[in-house]
Amino acid sequence: MSEIRSGAIIVNKESGWTSFDVCGKLRHILGTKSVGHTGTLDPNATGVLVVLFGKATKAASLFTSHTIKRYTGEMFLGKTTDTQDISGEVLEERPVSVTREQLETACKAFTGEIQQVPPMYSAKKVNGKKLYEYAREGKTIERKPENITIISIEIAEFAGNRAVLSVTCSAGTYIRTLMNDIGEALGCGACMGSLRRDAVGGSILDEAHTIGEIEKFAAEGRLSEIITPVDMLFSYRPAFVVDSDFSKAAVNGSHLPISCLTKRPLTEAEVRERTELGLPAEEGDKSDYLTDPDSPGVRLYLSDGRFVGLFKTNGREVSVTKMFLEE
């Protein structure tokens, strides 16, 4: 691992593992203490967990509510639990007489920008303490509703009191709470069964590996084959190369005039990643990204190909958002 000091590994988390467990295992495999993830998955949930290591851990804070996530979840109608999933203590059972059309109507009502109250059994912190710690003490803490975006809810399966939903949403969405709320809207209640995260941004399940598979790659000396460079986590941002005369200023994190930047063509890998995100393979010209203060920012590279970091623009110059340059 000495030749690769930072990046991301897309993990296919298996049921029973906590996100903390996964990071702990990868610390051992990667031989570094600097390991983190971009969004917790419940122990019983499976699927995509993006794990960062080395300098890439600084990217975790950039996976904000604007990051799109996709889930496939099982919903049981007619039953509510204290944890809002099937593993919890049953609070109430009610008869179910819901049609597919009624479920579709209820799901549509929860799409768009909505507010959601975080569940008590969650890792969200209130006054420095995780909500599930209060819940285990038998306490219920007042939680403020938070703004989330549900882009779409599709019914993959429906039969009686069981449905399978495919949900595309913003980060920060609790799928079990969404199902609980849909159940309440239908008048029969609901809780979540199994849950699989299919995608986090451009990182998809087809690219993910189980811990066992990752251990095998490590044993064979092939870890580099499954490591995503940190700059590829932001492939949706255009790439620019700084003129050699300004290389030192870029490395020092100084403000740079947009005149010293040259648009860099997309690589084949970047085109594939943008396609996964539903973005066009072709980008606009330089002015589209460097003169618009509302642009999401750009990736900046030195002339030798090294990734410097993420920079934002005010229309005249660019300044550092995050530096990732390896020493």
C-alpha cells in the first residue's frame, strides 16, 4: 500500500456489520489509522458504503445533502415498531386493506422537498449524545424536522401487506422513517424490512466489494485495482490545469487568476462516472465554470498531472475549498 496513500474503496457492506466495524477492518487491511466513511449504514442494512483513507478522508465533509443516494427497501404494512424497522419492538398492528394505487398515491405525496423528523434509534447527535443512546435509556428527545429531498419512489413489488420500494433521495434521508410516515398516511402503519443502498453519487453497487473480497485483493497485492482516486469522487466537477508559472502558488493554496487555468479534457474513466450520474459526457467551455460564482467549483491539477484539490470561483479568481495534494 505504500504507493497508494489516499483514495476511496467502495464497500458492499454485509448485514451485521456496523459502518464503524467496516472502517476498523479496513484500517487493518490498508495499514493506516486515517479511515472514514461518507455516510452511515445501519447494521442490518447492506450495500454501498464509500470508505475514504489517507488525505481522502478530508472529502467526507463534502458529501452533503446535495449528494444523491439510491436505496431498495422492503416495507411491511400494518405494523409499527419502536425502531421503525422489523427488528424493533412491535408497538401496534393494524389491518391492511391498501391497494397498489393507494400506495402509489401515498408515495407521490412524499416526493419533492419535504421535512422529516430523525428517528430516536439513529446515530444523529443531540447535545453531544447519539439519539439511540437516549432511546436505550427509555428517553424520547425532541427532534427538529429536517429538510430532505425525495427525488422518486418506485414500487418494485407489491403484494398484500408487503412492498419493495426503490427510493432516490438526498443524503440525510432515513428510509425507515419514510416508510413509517407513508404507513401512517395510509392509516395502517408500516415498518421497514431489509434495506440495500444501491448508490452514493456515482459510486454504485456493481463497483462495490465485500470485506472478504477486499481481503483477497490485498493478499494478492492487487488493492490498487479497487481503489478510487480521490479526484474521481468529484468527477462531476470540471478539471483544469494550472500554468507552470503558477504551480507554486497553487501548491501553497493561494488565490489564482482564472487566466492561468486551462480546461483539461475528460478521461474515459471520468466520462463513465459522469454517465453513471446522469451527466452529459461533454462539458461546456471554460467560462461556464470560472466566471459563474454559482458554479459548484472545479478540480485543479498541476501540469505533471498531480491533483491539487477543489477550488471555487468568484468570477475573477479561484480559491481553495479542499487541498488533496500528496507530499
